[in-house]
Amino acid sequence: MSRAAILAQIKKHKPELEVLPEITTYKRNDLDLVEQFKKVLLQVGGQVIEIDEKDIAVNIKKQFGKLRFIACNDKSLEVATVNSNDITESREFRTLDLVVLRCGFGVAENAAVWLSSSDLSHRVLPFIAEHSVFIVPKKELVWNMHEAYKRVDLLDTNGFGVFISGPSKTADIEQSLVIGAHGAKSLIVYLI
């Protein structure tokens, strides 16, 4: 059977389009989004620090001042030891100690933060660093993933976007939890 005949058969037997069902978003007004975000992030091995924006750089230098290889997507913080835009090959980040990233928003139900390619000079940054710090405005917290997906701008992602919740972790068959097994050993979210 020729290619044209196959395509003609597919077109002839194409099913009717169905209207997508309405999805319930389970809106909650009885929940403190900040407290829920904090509670869940602690449960998944992360840490939350509520902080004034002007104190972020000082806090990072106090907590991570001994680290030598730090990348940040906000030059105004003046915490980076390298301009990640100057690095051309992602593999050059293999010894990255800390990444500090401003994120688009956070999700209270699972303590995830949203990062798209517009937040990153290199996609590898949130996955390869030994330690991660994410900065999220409290007013940019949403309740659940239904609300989160409404905020995701696929045109802004340039083909890449990711939700991240907590540091890397794994558990073996003996129920031994290991934090930092495949990525960041620690994850801190600064809520501003």
C-alpha cells in the first residue's frame, strides 16, 4: 500500500472531535497558602525562610559564604561567583556548589516552584548544583496544580519548563531515605 493510500485511509476514518470535559479546580479559600507551602516543603526535605528581599544576599552569604562556585539568575543580588551567561557548555557546571534562582511562582499543595527557560541561562542549573536556593514572592503562591497550569505560559518556556519540589531524594528497599542522591543535597525557598 502506498503512502498516499495509507494517508487517505487515515483521513477517511478520522474520529469526530470531542469536546473536552470541564475540570473542577477545587478552589480553596480556607487555606493559608504560605503555611501550607512551608509545611509541605519541610515534609519533602526542603527548608523555607520568610525574608525581606533586601536581606536575601546577606543571608545567602552567611549560609553559603564558603562556597566557591555560585550561579544566580539575578545580578542585583551580587551573590554569584560566575556569570552563568558566560559559560557556553553545560558540563562546565559539573562542580557547581550553589544555584540561586528567582522563580515564577510556587504551588502550596506540593511545595513546587515553577522554572521556565526564561528563568535559566542553562537548563541544567537547578539539577546539577550541590545546593539550591529558590526565591518566590508570597503573593505568587497558588493553591494547587490546576491553578498552576493556568499560569504556565507555554509560549514563554521555549520548550522547557519544570516544577521542582524539595531536594533530590531516593529510598531503597530497606526504607533508607537518602537526600541529595541524584541532585541538590539541600533546597531552600526564600519566601519574600
